[in-house]
Amino acid sequence: MKSYKIKALLLLLIFSISISQAQTIEIIVNGQNPVNEISFDDLERIYLGKMTLWENTDEDLTILPSILRENSILTGQLMFATIKKSRSKLNAYWRKKLFSGAGIPPKEFRTSESVVNYVASNPGAIGIITSEAKNKMELNVKVIKRIRRRK
Amino acid sequence: MKHLFTISTILLLSSFSFAIDKDKIQINGYVSFEFEKQIEDEGNGDKKGSFDADLFDIVMNFRVSERLRASADFTWEHGSASEDERGNLALEYGFLEYSVRDFFKVRFGKLFTPFGTYNEIHTAKPAFLSVKEAASTNKPERIVGEKAFRFFPRWGAGIGIRGDSYIARKNFDYDLMIANGEQQTENPFEQDENSFKSISGRFRIDLSDYFQIGTSFHFDKPADSLNQKITLQSHGLEMRIQSGNFEVTSEVLIGFRKANGVKVRQTGFFIEPVYYLENGLTPYFRFEFIDANSKIAKDYGTAYILGLNYEFSQGFMFKFENNYIKGSENTSLKDIPNKSYNEIKAAIVLGF
């Protein structure tokens, strides 16, 4: 009986890994934002609060970064794949920046769908989501970068 | 020209009030509760052992417009009760910031002095691992007594310029502040006793993903109640190295204080290696050194701080450490036979 449980767990693990390997991380912005692509360097600067303005837009537009809450391995992988910092180090970094008055940290959401809704309703917003986030293309958002999730 | 006009308008109409959408307000803060107890009978620490309702702090950010931000940090320290004149209630900072570009932001108001590693987070206990900030560079009198002087004031009322940018894909940031400077009789955040303004600044650059260096300076001619001619000039050098879970932060400061032709050179230094374990536990060690006056022999002091920081969940942490303070013959510890003492410190901290 015990060996069956172990096999079942192993199968579940392999299945999870194969599913996760198929996932893609997507960087989305509001549909009205004229930006159509973004470099890794700029993405890192945005999520570290070093880049706060969309400077290539006609009107003033503050960048409003959004992220998933620290509640899953996935969140950590998303952050590491995009800005090369673990979620805990990103939190520590932002505590220093926030309490010293240097900036406002990214807005946190529980689900990718909430990130999509936030980006859809704020012209300056940017979000990092998984490709499974539903209905995003029906909303006022566009994908400006796709990243294959690291194995 | 458009930005110059906007900045001028902000200055002229600084009392103008705005109605702000609740989505444009963000409130954060932190709470810290501490305990300190000196082990030996003699020393400069807390001999009886005390609980300390250290801080309740609220940080508010108002995004007034796409380029204008108002930010304030209110602190209630040591269980503030104004009726009994206990504790401390303070506006740590309160400013307007206008972003011309990311590399050029202008601030007006009460600001933290941009100097070194710890000053701008000295009350923000969730922002660093140890119970207290490094004394050797921030409060040198805690190690060697009142003979030491502060390298720079905590705050200044004035104008700040700051920005982030990059050179050859290496990120850097800078800060520059012109303020009233230190005062003896007047409120330094309201009125200057002399016409000279203090100047402070800092420049930091990420030489790689793992190595950051920075330099700071502060220059002032503080007014003095005895009409002494005083100048204060401080320079700092800081660096941070990260490799996996291992991190080392270090800083060295040299300050020159000249009063009526007598010049004193003071040196402060700390090095802090830490190792981030996977389960939220972080052991840390900090060695500190302060020489209050280079011309007086044996007036230096050292501190060895060994501690453990345990972050239960995001921003919620427990800290426990021992501070071993060792003075020399001419420090305030001169009357203590072995010229050293231990003090344990603990804290429960929440950042939100």
C-alpha cells in the first residue's frame, strides 16, 4: 500500500513538472500603453523601483508594477526568471527602499487574474503573470514579453 | 522649461490642498518591541533590564499626479504620551517629490540625510537584521561616550535631488541635499541660525549583480550657542558583496570637526557578514570600531555583535543578539576594571 502511495506521488510530481515546463511567463501592460516590447534590464529596473516613468509616451505616465503575493513557489520562480532576485530578497530590498522614502513597492495580488484586472484598469500598470491567466486577451491588456519558465 | 515651471509652482503653492483618490494612497508601516539587559554590573548598558515599546510607525505615500508624490513617515517612539512628556512623536520625513526624469527627481521638505548604509532606515527595524543600527557610524557615543561627535545629522529641512540611471548597463543612484544644517537654539526644520547651508550627498553603483559600492559626504558650518566657529566635514565609503546566501556589508567614515581652530579627526568602521539560511533564519555578526579623536591615545572603542534573525513570515521577525562593548583607557568606560561589558538585546518586529 505504501509503495502505491509513493508511486502515485511520483507520478503526480512528474505530471506537475511536465505541466510547469509548458508554462510561459508573460509580461503585460495596459492596452493603451504604446510600449510594445521591453528588455530584461528595463524590467529589472521597473521592479526595483529604479525606472518609474514610461518616458516614451506622449503623456505623463507613472509605471505601476504589480506582482503576485509571496504564497507559492511559482511566485518566486516568476520573480527570479524576470529580475534575478528571490522573492525574499526582493521583499528585503523593498523594505529598505520603502521605509527610507525612496519609492513605493509593486502592488501585490493573490492571483494572476487579479493582476490582469489591475493592469487592464490602470494605463501605467505592468504585471508579471503565467500564461494560464484566463481571459486576459479579452481585456484591455497586451503582452509585451514572453519568457519560457526555467526548468 | 515646463518642469521648471511645475517645480516653481509647487514651491509657491505648497499650501494648496488636493483631494486624492483612495487608490492613489498607500499606507505601510512597522512596529517594534524590544528588550535589553546588560549582563555585568558595570557598563553603559541597561543594567536593570527593560522592555521597550520601541516604535509604532506609519509611512504614507500619496501619488498626487503622475509625476508628483507626497510622502510622510510618522513615528511614535517609546510609547509616546505628550501629557506626561514621555516618549517621542516625530515626523521622520515629510516631503513632496517631483519626477522630472528617473535620473532627476526634486524633493522639498524634511528629509533624511542621505549618508551611508543605515541613516535612512535607522528607525525601520524590519529593514535590517540587527536590533540596532551600526553605532560606530551612526551613534558613536554609544560605544565611546559623549566625547564622540555625530558624523552627520539624522535629518535636514531643505531641498533634495535624487535619481537612478545606468552607465554601461551598471545601475547607479545618487542623492544630494541642501538643508539648514545643525542648530543649537532654533528648530533646524524651521529656521537657520546662520546663512550657511549644509550639503550632503551620496553616490552608489552596482558594479555587478553581486557587488555594490558607494560614497557619501556631509559638509556643514553648524551654529553654536557659544559663537564658536565650527565646521563639520565627513566622508564615507560603503560596499556590499553578495554571493548566493552570503552577504557582507562594510562602511568606513572619517569626520573632521573644527572648533575655534582645533581640529578633531574621528574614524568609524563596521563590517557585517551574514548568511541567509533557507528557512528564514539569518545569523549575523558585526564588528565595529570607533576612534573618537585621532590625537588622543587609547580613546577608541569596539563592538562585537553576534545575533540571529528569524523571519517567521513576510516582514514579521524575531531578533536576538549579544553586544560585547569594549572601551579603552580614555573612553567613557575608563572606570570599569576590565573596560568591557555584554548586553543582550531582543526584538519582535513587524513591517507591513
